[in-house]
Amino acid sequence: MSFLDALSKPGGLHAVAEFKRRSPSAGGIRPGADVRAYAQAYEAAGAAAMSVLVDARFDGSIDDLRAAREATSLPLLAKGFFSGAAQLDELRAAGADAALLILRDLDDERAGALQAHARRLGLDVLVEAHDANELERAVRLGADPIGLNARDLGTFTIDRRAQLELVAAAPRDRIVIAESAIASRAQAAAAELAGADAVLVGTALMRARDPAAALRGLVSRPLVKVCGLTRQEDVAAAVDAGADLCGFILVDESPRASRRVLAVPDEVLSVGVYVGEAGAQGDLQQLYERAEGRVRGRDAILLRRGEKVAAVVDLPWGEDDPSHLERARTADGRVMLAGGLGPENVRAAIEAVHPWAVDASSSLEREPGVKDHDRVRAFVEAAR
């Protein structure tokens, strides 16, 4: 299977798992690492493809590419700083299925010539952009897939927000890969919700004690949301337990009302919960319909920058509904399952629905707005 075809398969967010022993920005990461062992671990963990650094600045070489080809059937992306046709010839002969072209280092004429030569070789090309101008160039060159790097290769600084806006601006008829600065399930999900088809992850996997488990964790679903948070210590407990999303109910009538979205660490996403009209607080917004005489209506939508990215299937306020799980199971697209979930029943609900995310609030409390940390931990563990 080609690199592009592997990332075009349906089934949610894909992962390109990278092998590198060091990087110019981080220094030594995993000196002496065996590329064969990583290739086999990545394939076993469900990677869509593998990226191999062949540049000496990353303690890599073309021999690593050859060794990876012997060890795995995954499509292989050769990464380095390539500017000549002879380099592509060498990569293809060593087993590469795709090669990286970095627009920062290439003008359009050279990039176009290399793309044409790669096509003649049967080699896919990942064209990498870092800013809006380079993204425009990549689109103009007909690049597919397009890589959008959060790291400025000149300064090594990371800007994930800028990257996500580039992902959102990329055309939907191209395969888009978010590169760099992804170390948690929520960060991968942020790229997914912005429109990425895949994430390329290297440092987080190379530093992990168990790279296969780390890879599975990054793309596994469902995400876990702990909602109704009103205290910073409860946010910390939710994050420590492994929650991916922290929810804050910005509705005065709710017994779990919060005046604002509290600070969350970079490895999780915040969700502002609204009724009737969405505000701007939170990385995402969860918007419920209004219901006369009740705090909120039944269902909601999850928004990113005003665009719907998931449906929230919930229970009516203060009521049960025997059709709840069936409604969620048959809903289209991404589904966040909410309503009546707790440590005791979330696993059964996941097995029945297979949702993109699960959400719990009141069942995790000691009293309204005050979380029971043991139950928060038990909920996250059960959902995993």
C-alpha cells in the first residue's frame, strides 16, 4: 500500500510514527535505538505509516531506512533535507514509499521538478509547510499529502495554535498531516478536529518506555471528558487521572455553574458549556438547545471556532430515556456520549455505542460542583 493510500483509508485519525535518535532542538532522545525494533512495535500498535530520519543531524542514515524496510510492511516516509533527484533515487532504492520536501528550503521550480521525478519513481511526496504562504504554495503545487509543521525549523519554536489554523485552512480534498508538538491524546484530537487526517509523532514515542502503548494511546478512542468543574484542584485531579477534556458549565442556572473556564495544562482541551448561544471561552464549545423550565435541552453540539465537529447525545435534564444508547449508536459522525454515565456503567456504554468521547459530571461529585477525586479516577480508568 502506498503512503498516500494508507492515510486515505476511512476510520478516523491516522498516525505516522517516527523514528529518530536525536533532534537539533531536543538533543539526544534515544541514543543507540534499534530502528528494527521500533518498526515492528509501530506496526503492531496500528501505525498507518512510519517516518525514518535519514539525516546525520538526527543520528540517522540511509541504512536505517533499509533496516526499517526489512523489518516492516508499513509504508515508509524518508525524512531529511532533500533537494536533488539523485537523493530521491537513493531513497526509493533503499525502500522508501514517500519522501519529505520542505518548502522552506525549496523554490517552486525545484519543488515541482522533484515532485515530477518522484512520480516517475512511484514515490509519494509529503510537501511540508510552516506558514500561510507556504501552505498556499503547497496547494498551488498540487501537493497531496500536505504536512503542516508546528515547529519553525529556523528558530525551533513551537506554535500549535498557528498550526491548527493552517490545518483548518487547508483544502479538504488533500490529505493533511499535522507534524510536531503532539504528545497527548487531546493534542492529537485538536489536530483531528481542525481537519487533519493524520498526525506525525516522533519525540513522544521515542521517549516513551513503551512506544507501542504510547502510540495506541494517542489515537485511541473514546476521549474522556470530566465536566462540571468549578475548582482548580478538581481540574488538577481530572488531568492527573488522565482526562482529555475538562468541561466548565457557563450557565448561571446550573448547580455546577462556573464563572469562567479555568486554566488547563497544554496536554488537555478545555470545553466551555453553553445553552442557547455559544460564547468564546474554551478550546471547544458545547452548545445545548434551550428548554422551557429546565437548565438545558436534551442534546448539544460540539463546536470549534463556530463549526460543528461532533454531536453530543445526552439525556433530558433530570430524566432517563431507555433509547439513549440506541440514539447515540445510530447518530452520524463523531459522537460524544453524555448523560447518566459513571464508573459503574461507562464501559458497557462504550461497548454498545463506540463513541468518539464520553462525558460525565454529576456522577463524579461529592456535592454539586465539587468532584470526588476517587470517582473521577475510577471513571477515567473504566473508560480507558
